Amino acid sequence: MKRDRLQQMVIDLQSLREITTLQACEKYQASEATIRRNFNELAEAGLAVRTHGGIRILEKQQMPSVPYALRETWNADEKKRIAAEAVKLIRPDHTVMLYGGSTTEQLGYFLKDGRIITNFPELCRILRLRFPTGEGPQVILTGGQLNYRTGLLEGPALRRSLENYQADIGFSSAFGMDGTGLLDISDECSEQIALMLERSAVRVILADHTKFGRKSFCRCLPWGKIGILITVFDPENHEYYKAVRECGVRIIFADADNGKLKEK
């Protein structure tokens, strides 16, 4: 419950820009003491600025990525279902490009073979635990400098290393999405996602239902450069689904009730 409330506060700040303690008590049905603790947590995590009586959104130049340890707990069940369906697109002989994130991380619990190119060291840990004798997929880590906040390799060395690779299929999550394409928190993240997906023959986005309508100031890739979107159906996102399909994207829904693959 607490994690859900913190997540919703971060999302709401994108549109409201400022939330007072009294507003939050009413909106999230929590006591003033609880809300103040939540506000302090967000400020300490670098996700908001504490003000007298509330919090406000960070300015663009201040805005950080959400810490990975926080993101991986958000909508965790949806992310697992999405990953379980995504892995069905991968053949044993495929080379897979995987941009790290809390949703794409879940693929690590389903991958069995093939070759994986990723900027996400955490994936190596997951596969090592699953395949202690080494019979799992081959993993190639890109170069780059480790960002402790996101857990990703990034920077010029990553960009140089990607010049050497091509993939059959590429996967990425997204910070946010609208009717025109993907949004992210920084120019660097946007550039890296684009580079990894553009070197993949088939480009797949994995996103839980909350990513639609989430605003950010960096545009990544337009829908016209994406082949498949895997998400969980939410009727409130109907207009987004329509816009995405009009761009030629195939949408696959991981059903929330039985986990089966559906197209609607």
C-alpha cells in the first residue's frame, strides 16, 4: 500500500506539479503524519522538492531517474505477466538486445537460451542464480560506466560497443508513453534506448498500464519505429491504444485474470 501511494505521488506530480499535505491526505486517504513521512521519503530519494506544507516537482534540469530499488516494486505482478508473454517471442537461435529496467528485468526469470546483449548487470546475477552450472543463455554486457542509481551501464563506451552488434529482437521498457511515442527522463536514456532498439530487427516495448499518459520532457522513439507493445489492458487507456495501432504497432495484452496472451 505504501509503495503504491509513493508511486502515485510521483505520477501525480508530473501533472499537478505541486501537492500540499491537505490535498494528499484527501487524495490518498492517509493521515497527515503518514503523508509527511511519504513526502520526506520522496525528497530524500531525489524525486521531489520538499516545501512548506507539501512537495513540488523537480525542475527539468534537476529531475533524476527513479531509483531502481523503488521502481522494481511498482506493479510487480503486471511486470511478471508481461515478461512471461514477451519471452514467447524469442526463439532459441535469437540474438536479443535488452535495455535494462524493472520490467525488462523480469525477462531474466524466463530466458532459457539464445544470446543476450544488455547494459544491465543485474540480469547477469539473475541468470547466474538460475543456471549455476552455466547452461543458460550466453550474455554479452555492453561497455559503459555503471550508474548506481539506475543499475545500468551508460555513456560513450556503451555507444561504441553497440556499433559491433545487431539483434533479431530488442526489448525495452519506457518511463512514459503518449499517443506519439516513448518518453524518458533524460536525453541520455532516450538516446541509449533508441540506439539499442534501432540495432534490433524487431522492436518490442514492455510497459505496465500506468506508463500511458505519464509525462516527461524527453522524447525517445515515435511509435512508427516500434513493432510490438506488450502491456496489461486498462479501459482508461483505450484512446492511447487506438493512437498506437494507427501507427502500425501490434499490441499484445497479458490478461490480468489468467496471464494468457491476448490481442484486443
